[in-house]
Amino acid sequence: MHRIILSIAAAISLAIPMASLPALAETRGYYEVVGVEPEDMLKMRAGPGTGYRIVVGLPNGTVVFLQGCERSGNTSWCRVALREARGLKGYVSAAYLRKL
């Protein structure tokens, strides 16, 4: 019985973080930036983490093309390109993306 409970707990702990990610590598496509404070911008960075330089700030409503995501610590970072300027690429936190 103890083994069954541990197995269920392990399955749940693995499923919850995956279910909470709005964007995964398998779901390439267009996404909208959401959830950024009105006077702030989502920082697109040169790499997958806060230690990388900021490429540009993206306000809510910006549409990006998601190319793939990877985990760094507790954050899922997605490689994106701007829809209106495909040459402008970088990484953003998946927490601020919503699939269109």
C-alpha cells in the first residue's frame, strides 16, 4: 500500500509542473504575450535565463512565434521570434505566453 501511495505521489509531482507550462517544444506556433504589468514589459533575453542580456521588452499583446522551450531551474524558457520582425529572436518565460 505504501508503494502505491508513493507511486501516485511521484506521478502527480511529475504531472503538475508539466501541466502548468503554457508552452512546450512540441507546440510550435504563434503565442501572445500576456500577464505583464501595465507599466512593464516582458524581457526577451539572449539566452534561457535572467543572466543573459535583454534583447528587447515586449508589452502585452505582442505576438511571437514559439520555436521550442527548455527548463532552466524552475522556469521554462521559450525561444521565440517576433511575428512582425522574424529576425528578432530570443528567449522569454513561458509563464507569459498564451497560444493563439
